[in-house]
Amino acid sequence: MTLLRLAQVSRLGRTLRSGALRVRHASTTTPSSPLRTGLYTTLFVVGTGVFAAYYFDSRSGVHRYVLTPLLRHLVDAETGHKIAVKVLRSGLAPKDTQPDDQVLAFELWGKRLSNPIGLAAGFDKHGEAIDGLFDLGFSWVEIGSVTPKPQPGNPLPRVFHLPADLGLINRYGFPSDGHTMVVNRLQERIPPFHDYDENTPASLRPGALLAVNLGKNKSSPPDAIKDFVSGVHAFAPYADVLVVNVSSPNTPGLRGLQSRALLQELLSGVTQARDEATASVAPARKPKLLLKIAPDLTSDEVTDIAIAVRNSGVDGVIVSNTTVQRPPSLTDAHRAETGGLSGAPLKPAGEGTVRQLVAEAEELRRLLDEFGAREGADAEEVRRPGGETPAVVA
């Protein structure tokens, strides 16, 4: 009996000690203060807001010095390109939050543009991120090239950064979703019950223009113009500018259309198609027609182009597409890759073509320079050779 009582007392002691510990622990835990919870919530909300304001401002250094270099180091060039387009399409990309200085504004075809900086075709190939690109501050966004039928383009890999030379080589080969898909995207941008008039740009933004770059299917005959005529009919109602691209080095036979006889036939065909496409819909909103040429032209070829343009109804020339030349100054390991070279190394070739074209046809109404502009000084410099320069495209 004594042993039994001792065991019971022992168990009772352990139970009491355990209960005392629980009571002591409970006594040291105080309910969460509503004031503290509110403070933490406020700090979180304010911190998130400050970060969002910083991130969505396109001037923030995080985009230039952190996110872009990180993307280039983590993924290959084409994957980085696709990610950038998807972010811009999603609405989660940064935006230009400040109005352009009035000194940057100029007039083009009777329209006032807010600045002379535009984006050339090749970045938004399928018209997926038009509004995201305008939000970055561009006054000119050129989508495409768009081909009549969908096509995958050339095999991978086909894009190469040249960071040591501030350039890029691509041999994309016109990957395209085709006319039907891209036209659908342009139609989806138009608000319900929206009514165009001659003062409403297809960009749907004041001080900006939307251009569509027209390409040719790889399977089409090299000297056929029907792909471009088809593109004009498809996109004339939805673009401020239509660009006839006969200068990509990555589509076999395409540059042959820059020869004088074929070019005259092409320009006559697309001009007639433009007039037909807008005659019954919106004649006052007739899109401008531009010819995009290569920088790798001989002096005689530039002369032939000047004559063809002078005799046609097109509204200007874009100088220039990428180059197949490889300047000896290139040092990057990818410099020998096949394809078109763009970026800073393209600038000398493009400037030379501009000067000769202006000398050959001074009455050309507009020259648009699309080569190697990286800063404001470049934009001002390329204004000089051609006089009125609406777009300097980085």
C-alpha cells in the first residue's frame, strides 16, 4: 500500500508540474496587439506601393542595370526576346511616366509626333505588345514583318548578342503568325463603337503612329509581288503606315526586288492596292507607303532605287535594314554568325546610304533612319543628312 501511494503521489506531482508549466507559458504569451498588426500591414502596403512605383517607371535604374543584364545572362537571346514581348503584352512592363519635352516634337505628313524615337520592325513580330511599346514612350511602333501565311522562320539558334560590339546578329527568317491572326489582334485593340476619322491615328494615341511591316513568304516565288499586295489590302484599314520590306537578308531572293525593274513593278502594285483598299472604307485615312531598303547596296543600286521611288506614289524610304557586312572592328565571339547585323556597327553603313539617297533624289519627301541609335546625340546627328527625320530607331 505504501508503494502504491508513493506512485500515485509521484504521478500527481508530475501532473501538477506539467500544468504549472502550461499555465506559466500561457501567462507569458500576450494576444497580438491590433496596433502592431495595423503597423505591419501599413508598412507592407506602403513598401509594396513604393516598389511598384519604382518598378513601373521606365526611368528606374533597375531595368537597365539589374533586370536586363540578368535576363541576358540567364537565357539565350531569343528566349529573352520572347520574355520581353510577353511582359509588355501582359501590362506588367514599365511605362514612360513623363510627358515628352515640347522641343522633341515634330510634324510628319501633317501629323504632330511627340518625339523622334521609334521602334523598328523585328521586335514585336506578331503585333502582340503594341500598347506596351507605346507605353514605353515610342512615337512610332512598327510591327512585323508579317507574311500572308503563317511560317516558322529559320531553324534555331538564330539570334546572337554581340555585347562587346553593342550589336546583334539575327537570322530569324520572317517567323510570322500570318495576316489573319495579326489583323485579328489589331481589330481587338479598337474600342467598341469606335469610329475612325481622318484625325484619329491607327495607333489610337495622340502624337504617335502605328506601322505594319509587310514581308514575303519563303515559299513564294522570289520575284512575285502578290504577297505585298495582299498585305496592303489586309492592313490598310488598321495602320498609319505600311512598310514594304524588300531588304531582309534572311529570306532567299528577297533583296532581288530592289532591282530597278522589279522595284518599279512592286511599288506600282502596292500603291494601287493601297488606293483600292481605302477607297470605299476611309479614303481620308489612307496609310502612308514606305520602302525599306538594305545598307549593302552599290552606288548604282542606290541610284536605281532613287529613280524608282521618284517615279512612284510611295511616301518615303526607310534606311536601313540589317547588314550582311562584318566590319573589321567586330571583336565578339559571335561576329562570324550568318545573318543580319544590327546595332551600333550598322550606323556607318546606314548613314552612307542616307547621304547618297538624298543626293540622288532631294525631293524625297521623307527618309526614316533605322540604324544604331543609342542616345540623344545619335538622334540629333542623323537628322542632318536627310533633313526631316521622323524616326531614329534603336
